[in-house]
Amino acid sequence: MKAVRIHAFGGPEVLQYEEVADPKPRKDQVLIRIRACALNHLDLWIRKGIGKVTLPHILGSDVAGEIVETGEYVTGFHSGQRVLLAPMLFCNRCLYCTSGHQNQCIEFTVLGNRVDGGNCEFIAVPAVNLIPIPDKLDFSQAASVPLVFTTAWHMLVGRAGIRHGQTVLVLGAGSGVGIAAIQVAKLFHARVITTAGDENKLEKAKQLGADHLIDHYKQKISDEVRRITNKEGVDIVVEHVGVATWDESVKCLKPGGTLVTCGATTGYSAALDLRFLFSRQLSILGSFMGTMGEMNEVLGHIFAGRLKPVIDRTLSLHDIRAAHECMEERRMFGKIVLEI
């Protein structure tokens, strides 16, 4: 099959389009013909050497395609069926997995991290990872959903416990997580404040339902939040940027507010004044991917049309270097999808 692999860590130039052996599914696995695979920042980090992978390695976490072959032990699926893949892999037998907290499993990972991912024509996965998709959702749309919408749902619903009518600050409106978080917050009738670095992204965020917009290059986030909220602050901050916004994010919280973070694209060494933390009774929460239950819950909203995937552009697998360059330079609003 055709695949893109990295044989060394580095820039987009290490992405090699080549032929590799077809995967051989086990009796408990299903062979998928991949039709689309969306990019995530995880692809960039692993390509640069942040992670635990064995080279050569295939990137790609968000996959949609068709079933080619089912293993002997697999029931309930058939050849030709259209599916997306839950990007998480877990042992499915430990205390965390059996209690529905798969993202706390010691063996937890995502496709394209410790195991080969979807930047290729075929992949073999356990049947538990298969989720049938409705005909109205095409492969590129389906591939744009799993990681970012599950992450945003886990952050806002599973961790921060969002309630109707709260005020939520979403950092990075143009990112996959930002786009998903704006929509999830609006599903709970929240007032959404969001940030971006140019007017085009801010206008698109407004079309998604954001109520207030902040240009983080021209305006100080915490000052604008104080103005918008009449000095009150926000109930929840959706943080995934890291060092560049951390101080501002904490300052934006109202007394008793919650900051929930799932990443650190600008650096992970953030400081925190503990006096500010305990005197204002703030909650700082970590969030990592999500559970299978949460993924199925958020997909129900996707399939019903209440939440919508946003695609910036589609490219061929052969053009993967251009896709990585676009993401690295933050020239997109929404997902970049490789059609295979």
C-alpha cells in the first residue's frame, strides 16, 4: 500500500511518500480502506520527536473509511460499511477501561502515536474502534470529528461540568479544539468569548456562534474579558495554547472559576501564583482526550446536525508536506484533511 512514513525526526521534509507492506488483521480486528485522515497538532509534535514512537512510523489519528475485511471473531460489521475510527487505543480490561474511563488506562494511546496511524491506504484496528457513519456525512467530514470534538466535550462536559448560561472563554478559535469548544459551549446556551489572530478567523468564529471576539495580537485578553463581563470574569476557560496565554487565562477567571487545559502548543512550562489560586478558589483541571462513552455522546450531536465539523481544506496524501506546513504556520480555520 501507499503510505507516508517518517524515518527521522524533523521538519516536513522527513515525511516520505512510499510503498509499505499491507497490514494483516488479527482475528479480532477489522481491515479498513482509509478514505480520509485529518491532521492534528499531535502529528507535528511526533514528527519533531516529541513522543514515543519506533521509526519508521506512520502518523495520523483521525480516520474514516470503508470496511474491507472482518476478522473471524468480529460480528456486527460487514464489508463495504462506512465507518470512522475512535482514535483511542486501550487495554479494555483494566479497572479504568471497564469502568468507562478508557483515557486513564495505563496502555492508553491514540492512533499515530505509539502505533502506526492513518496516513496510508489501509489500517487494521480492533472492532471496538469502529463507529458506523450516516450517509449524509462524507469521509472528510467524518475524519474531522473524532479527536477534537471528543476532546472539547471531555473538557467542557466531563471535566469542567459546564452548566446552561455560563460564560466561557475559548482560546484559539481557529484550531480544531477551539472550533469544537465554541459549538459545544453554545449547545449549553453559554455566552462564548473567543480569541484569534486575524479578522477572518474571528468572523468565522462569530458564524459558529461566538458572542464576543478578541484579536489577541491587538488586544489584551484579560482586559477585554473584564470589559465584556463588567469586571466579573468567566466561569470556564478552555485552554490549550500553553505558555503564551496561561497568565492571561488565569486572570480571566471569576472567583470560583475553572480553567481546563488539554495541551500546550506554545510551551508547557507555565507558572502559577498559588496565593491567587487559593484566595480566589479557582479550579485548574487537566483534560486528556476523552472516553468512548463521551465520544459516542458527542457523535450523537454530530450525526443529528447539532454540531458540525469544519474543514479548512482537503489535500491528497501525496501533498502531506504542504498540509504540515499549513498547520505549522496556522494558516487554517478548521481541519486539514488528507483524502486517500
